[in-house]
Amino acid sequence: MQRQYQDAAQARDQLQVEKSALENEKARNEESLRSNLLSKNQQVNQLNQSLDGAQQANSQLSTDLRSKEERIAEMQRVLDQKEAAVKALRQKVGDALLGFNAQDLQVNVKNGKVYVSLSEQLLFKSGSTKVDPKGQEALKKLAAALKGNQDVNVLVEGHTDNVPVRGVVNGAKDNWDLSVLRATEITRILTEAGLSDSQVTPSGRAQYVPVAPNDTPANKALNRRTEIILTPKLDELFQILEQN
């Protein structure tokens, strides 16, 4: 009986030790689970915050994209209007200048602008800065076609060949002078015929923008020309660009 009592006591003590170990392990496991659960909750909160931020960013991005698409559509509308205006302007100018020799007067559209190219033969005698009557007739018809249209800028460009001016001819010391004086004279005729003074700008390019090599008399004649460049104003488009 004494031996059985001792064995039972030892078994009881062993069980008590094992119970204590299990309780400690249980406590550690519970603490670990609580810590993991807290960490997971924090991660979930962070993910929710990130998701909310991403949704807000996507919403703002969608708003920005719609705004940009609207501005692009508006710019395209203005460009289409300007293209239609250029075509109409080219037609109006071409109709006004019918009857002139195609070698002396050409009307073309390039880079969104209308170019009226007039030969020296139509406008000036060699070395002269005074426009001949036939040239004055063409310029007055052009002015009549443009009169009242303040939405078109008019740039008058004088061009020469590469033959230098000898001495001082009609006030011109060189090809720069000659091209500028001719452009100024044409500008004077256009404004006297009704175009606004602020609408027309004279400029001289001398021999530096040729349309053909200056290697033959025929090519030199092509380079001796005046180009009147008509540009519809793009104020509305510039306003849209500034808004961007």
C-alpha cells in the first residue's frame, strides 16, 4: 500500500508538471495568436487605407482624363474650324485673282496658311520698288477679298535672286534693302486699298529663301518674287493651350 501510494503521488506530481507545461504552452500560443491577430488586423487596416487611396487616385485620374479629353476635343474642334477657314480663304482669294497668268500669280495652301506668290514680272521692273499697274490691280483685288476680315494676319515677304545690287538703286543698297522696300510698297498698296494697318506686316528675305537654285536665268526669275502669306488668327486655340 505504501508503494502504491508513492507511485500514485509520483504520477500525480508528474501530471501536475505536465499540466503546468501545457498551461504555459497554451498561454504562449494564445499570446502568439493574439499578436498574429493584431498584426493581421493592422495589415487589413493598412490595405483598406491603401485601397481607399487607390480608389481616390483612380477617381481623380478619371476626372483628369475626362478633362484632358474634353480639352483635346475642343482643340480639335478649333483646328477643324481653322482648317475650314483656310480652305474657304484660299477659295475666296483664288476666285478674286482669276484671270492672272499662272506663271505670275499662284495661290497655294501650306502649313495651315494661304500663300499668294507673285512674280517680279507681274509687280516690278528690274531693280524697281514701284509696283506696275498690272501688279497694283492684282493687289487691290486681293485687298478687296480680304477687306473686313480682321481674323487674318497678312505677312508680305519680299524675295530676290542672288545677283547683288550694283551701287544704290532706287534707295536700295543691297538685296536686303530691295526686298524690304518692295514689301513695304506692297503693304502700302494693300492698306490704302482697305486693309487695316495693324493687319499687314512687311518683311524682306533677300536671296536667302530661294525656291530654286540660282543657277539659270529661269530659276533666278522664280526666286525674284513676293509672297503674301495669309494666316488665320489662332487666339481661341492659344487660350485653350494656356488653360492646360
